[in-house]
Amino acid sequence: MGSYYAEASGENEQVARAIADHYRPRFSGDEPPASDVGRVVAMADKLDTVCGLFAVGQGPTGSSDPFALRRSAIGITAMLEAGLPVSLMGAVDASLATYADAGIDFDRDDVRAQVADFFVTRTKVMLRDSGASPDAIDAVLAAGVEEPAQVIARVRALEAARTGEREAFDDLATAYARANNLRDAELGEEVDEKLMGDAERALASAARDVESQVSAALAADDYAAALAALADLRAPIDAFFADVLVMDEDEAVRANRLRLLNRFVGVFTDVADFGKMAKGGK
């Protein structure tokens, strides 16, 4: 009815259509609004409801969701996945700021964390319902990714890489897990090349190159390229473990090798926690 009133009031067709569409998607699998304006209005309306109710302590509990916030979150996530160019957490911050400016008393940091966790949980459910592997989902979330569209894209890229090159992928995940288990984060990542042999220098050089490639790929939201770059570390890390005794008796050499492993693991940090995928499969 709002769309009819808008037309009767002289609003243009785009505004009227957006008003008609802003309730969509109404349920999982429903069509999203047809226009960008409709999708923005639909997201704003749903997110305003989610943030407002969390701010006053009325978020879902257990099976109780009287205000259908889970359905709203699924709708928002579906629109973001479809390409709506909006940062969820940026929008959450803006929404919570509006409530704070209106005089609503709440802990903004705590509510922000609750809303972020709420969307992460909904995104996990959507991914699992679509057949995604729990270990791939956990690996991506362990990298601290909060944006639903990024979580979904990274999980799908991760699973595509594992399916396409299963043996190489599993070897790399195992090597990552081994390096992660041995490393000592307190030592930092600054290495002394004078203490290195050929295999160590090769790994250090590869890590520098791949780190740059991964950073560029993530900036472009090209997760397949980021994973392809990480795959280039398989040969140098295999050679490192084959040729080098990490826990050398010489304390300086041992610490330097541990720092190198810290650097190797650090290249993966912003993409996914491959250690969670070492056992593979669903």
C-alpha cells in the first residue's frame, strides 16, 4: 500500500517500487528487492530493527525470536552476498550511533559485538545449509572476518581450492599446522639471514613475495588469487622441514628458525586458519 500512496503523492516510480520491495526478502530463498534503492532501503529497515532491539536487550534467546530478527539477518546477508556494496559493520556502527544520539542508554561496544556475533552465526547457518564444510567455515572465521559477504566468498573459494587440488591443499594445510604448532609468537618475525641456510633463505624469500601477492589479492576481494599465492609456499615449506632441524641446539639459530615460522604462518593470518582444515573433509 505504501507504494500506491507514494505514486498518488507524486513520487517517482523508483521510490514507489523501493517502498513496495523493502520488506523483501521475506524468507530464505525469497527474491531480493529489484533495484539498488530497494535493497538499500530494505537493508536499512531490517538493520535498524536488529540494532535497536539488541540495544534495548531484546535480541533472540534460544528458540525465542518474537521479532523475527533471524529472518531479518538472513535477508540482509542474502542481499550483501548478491553484491550490495555496503559494509555491514559500518552500517551497524551508524545505526548504533543513531540510537545513542537519540538518548538510548546502552553499552555500544558490547551491543556491537553481540550484533556481529549474531550475523556470524546466521552466516554460518546459511553456509552449512548450502553444503559448506564446517572446517572451511571455521578456518575463515578464525581469521577474524566479520563481513558476511566476505565470509561466504572466502569459504567458497577455500572449498573450490581444496576440491580442485585436494592433495596439494591438504599438504599445505598440514605444513601450516606443523609450522603453527612449532612457532613461538613471542619471538616476533624479524629474522637474521646470516644465520640461515639455503632452505631457510628460500622460505624467507617466498614468504615475502607471497605476502605481497596475498595483500593485493585481498584488497581486490580476489580470494581465489590469494589462495593460489599461498599454494606457492608449499614447495619452500616442504624443503624447509626436509632440510632443517628447527629445534637446533644453538639457541640463536633455533630462535631464528622459529621467527621464520612465525613469518610463514603470518602470511596466512588474514586469509584463513589452515590448521583448522588439516583434517579435511566435511
